[in-house]
Amino acid sequence: MTSAIRAETRRAERRRRIERRRRRAVATVTATLSACVMIVSGALLASGATGSGGDPQAQGAGSASARGLPSQTASPSPTPTSSPTPSEDDSDAEFCPGEVASAIESGDSEAVVVAAGGGAAFRDAVVSGQADDCIALDHPAWEWVVVNKRRPIVPEDFAPDVVEPATYSPIGAHLAPQAAEALDEMTRAAQEAGAGDIGLESGYRSYEAQVEAHEAQIAARGSETAADETSARPGYSEHQLGLAADLVACEAGTCGSIYEFEGTSQQQWIAENAAEYGWIVRYTGTETGTTGYESEPWHLRFVGVELATAYVEGAYDTFEDFWGLPAAPDYD
């Protein structure tokens, strides 16, 4: 098969994958809307039957779901106290009702982005403030959460549900379910494309595990300042979200280190194709002044296909720039 045919085949497969994900997200929104209609209809019937004469009480804008926070049953940790304040400007609230609100109730990040019109439209609504009433960039249960040296994870002991991917991991690393599924799909595609085998060196790390990882870097580099250039302090690591993956190149069952990943055929393939599977390369090294981290071509962050596509197509270098956030080169 010629390279041109292979490239076209990959593009066609990418279009099919994106369309499948969009259909799943739309189906989630539709199902949630239908459930809401049934609940409201039932409430109206019950109200009429009891003769109360009152309308069922609608969920206020200040509630957890209206602010874009998953319900307590869907979140593995307490709901963060920091959240957007409902706006008094009706124009700002136009983004949140309807399909977006229903998608938020589903707890499916990708469905919310699709309901908003896609990655670029979702980003624009967040940056402009139009989504302030229902979308927060600081809630760790959503794929769009931003964690950096100025934005710690709240609550500090947040612990997501995680699973073990099928992708080989030398240490048996785990990821959030949606990230694990996307990683497996991506590593299979890399292998089928002839790029080679890819392993998961590190995935989810608890707060306590990050304490150990950061202390190890301090010991290896001689100071906390030097360690901070490559290792997040506890409570500031994307790995605690279950949405970050450190990758390594493998061959014949043996994997190299993360520091040997750059320049391999696996790394080159990942740089070109990760967004198709919902991943972005978080720290390219070109914007250390914004992120505070050295180049880490092995460190990928899962954000979902819609947002990853908007990130790449918009030619953004950092997640901070993507959301219009200030630089975070050091800790406050």
C-alpha cells in the first residue's frame, strides 16, 4: 500500500472515529433530555393529582448541576467549593439552558462540548464568559479542568474512578475510564500504522504518590526549584486527575524510559496524531514561561476529541493559552 493510500485511509478512519464519538455524545444528550421530559411530565401529573396547584420547583442556577458540577453520586470526592457565580445578565445565561444543561446532568464531558456546538464553540463560550453560569475550569471531574502551578486541585484529596488500560504498563498504571479507552485506541492505531509499540509508564497518581514522586525529583536534582521544572508538587499534578499519561517506546516487550521517548517513531506519531484520540501534548518546551515545565514530549493530557481537535486546529501551544488564562510559571 502506498503512503498516499495509507494517509487517506487514516484520514477516513479518523473521520469515522470522530463521527462515532459525536453520535455517542448526541445520543447521551438526547437520552438525558428525554429523561428530563419524563421527570417533569411526571411531576406535573403528580402535582395535578394532589391538587396542589403549584408548578414543580425548577432547579436554580446556583445548584451543583447548573454550575457544571457532577452530582455527588457521580463524583468520587466532595464537590469543590469554588464555582462560578450565577450572572445577573440574562445574555450570559443563554449558553447554559437546554441541551448543554441536559448534557451536564449526564456527567459526560464530551457530550457537553458537543451540545455546545463543538470544541471551538465551547472554548469561545468559556473564554467570553458566556458559560460562566454552568462551566468551571477548576472542577477536577471534568475533562476541561485546568491544573497548573497557580491552579491546584480542589479538593486536595480528589480521587477519580480509575481502570487499568489494555495498553502495556511496566508498573500497572491506571487511568480514568474514558482516558484508558482512548489510550488503548491510540496505541493500537500507532502499532497498526507501523510506528511501533507504546507503553504507559505512569498514569493516575494519588496525592500521596505525588509526594513521593516530587521528593524523589528533589533528591535527584538537588533542590526543589530544580525539581519544580519537571515534577509537579503534590496537589498540582495532572496525574492526580487520572487524565495524564506518560508514554514510553517499547520493542519486543522491553520499554525505554520517558527520557528516551523523544525522537522515536512512536513519539513522532503521537505528536502528529494524538488529538484524533482526545489527547494533547501538554508541555512542548516552547512555552516554559507559561507552564513552568521543561519539554515533556512523553506527557499527554486527555481532554476529549472535540477539545483536542480545537486545540490543534487553533495552533495553541499551551492549555493556558487555549482557555485565555494567565501564565503559571511558578507557584504562588
